Amino acid sequence: MKGFLVGIILTLVVLALAVVLYVRSSRMSVAATDAPLPFETTLAKMGLHARVQSEAPKRDVSGFSTAQLLIGANVYQNDCSFCHSQPQQSDSVAGTGMYPHAPQLFKSDDMVTDDPAGVTYWKVKNGIRLTGMPSFKSALSEDQLWDVAALLARADKLPPEVLDVLKVAAPVPASTSETPAGATGKLGKTH
Ligand code: HEC
């Protein structure tokens, strides 16, 4: 019995050492472009799914008015489009350069129109750990969180006035010289 216990302890020590050696070997996936670690994707998805299923509130947002969707569209434009892009726009460079990628929420393959709005509400409110998805709990009001969740639930059938808000802003004219933007002040904040 004693030998058996010593065997188990030794195995655990060897495993722990192997993990430390691997982490220090400079081969571990740490860059956004690296392949995921074994089981990383499966474990992360399982954990997120279980948590969201137990905590996401249930609410029917199908009756949300155009005024509420407009608020959601403004929130999206200001806080989300940088990573998740807009309708009719090319993919976000920042969002698709992340690991995991930020889904392009107005592209048919990536839309979350099949998810209950409460699931989207939970993800926007709490964020998703170890990904680029921030928590907007302290930045947005409860109403704004629901309005943006309702917007994404209906991303494939939004009224035209809501789509108008989700248009790309006119690009800031590029400086003709190579002078850094800060030096000329031309590309500074416009709002
Ligand atoms: C800095 C980049 C960034 C910003 C800003 C951002 N997100 Fe995300 N978001 C991500 C990433 C990365 C993921 C993917 C997380 C994952 O794979 O689990 C994500 C995931 C999501 C998902 C889950 C999609 C799915 O398929 O389940 C939703 C919904 C979402 N974001 C909505 C929003 C909304 C709404 C906002 C603005 C209020 C926002 N995000 C702002 C990076 C961002």
C-alpha cells in the first residue's frame, strides 16, 4: 500500500515537472496566432455554456420598439463595432486578429440570432474571461444591455432606420505626409 502511494506521488511530481518544463520551453501557445492548447477550446466552451445556461435571464425581446433598437444600435456603434464590425462592412482587423476571434456579428455565419437574448445579455454584461470580450456591466445600464441584446437577436431583420445608425463613419482624411498623427494633431479625437 505504501509503495502504491509513493508511486502516485512520484507520478504527480513528474507530471508537474513536465508541465513546468513545457511552460518554460518557449513552445507554449501564447501568441494570438498560435494553435490552441490541447482541450483548450473544448474546456472553455463547456465551462462558458454551463455558466450561461444557469445564469442567463429569460426575456422575450421580440416586442422591443424601434426606439429601443436605435439605442442598441448606438451602443453597438460606439462600443462593439471596433471588434465585431458593422453590416456591409469588411471584417474588423482587430476582431479577427484576436484569439479567439471576435465573431463578426452582422455576417450570417457569425450572427447570434439563434441565441436567446438573455444569453447575449449575459455575455455582454459579464464579458468572457481569457478572450478579448470585455464586461460592460459598469459601462452600460440594464436597459442599454437589453437594447443591444435585442438588436443582435434581430440582426438579420432590422428596420432601415436602425441600419442607418450602423453605417461606417466617413474616414478621417489621411495625412499626405509621413509626419506622425500626434505631431500634426490632424488625426486626434474628433468627438
Ligand atoms: C475588444 C474587442 C471586443 C469588443 C469591444 C466587444 N467584443 Fe464581443 N467579443 C469579443 C471576442 C474576442 C469574442 C469571442 C469570445 C469567445 O470566443 O468566447 C466576443 C464575443 C461576443 C459575443 C458572443 C458571440 C457568440 O457567438 O456567442 C457577443 C454576443 C458579443 N461579443 C457582443 C458584444 C457587444 C454587444 C459588444 C459591445 C457592447 C462587444 N461584444 C464588444 C471581442 C469584443
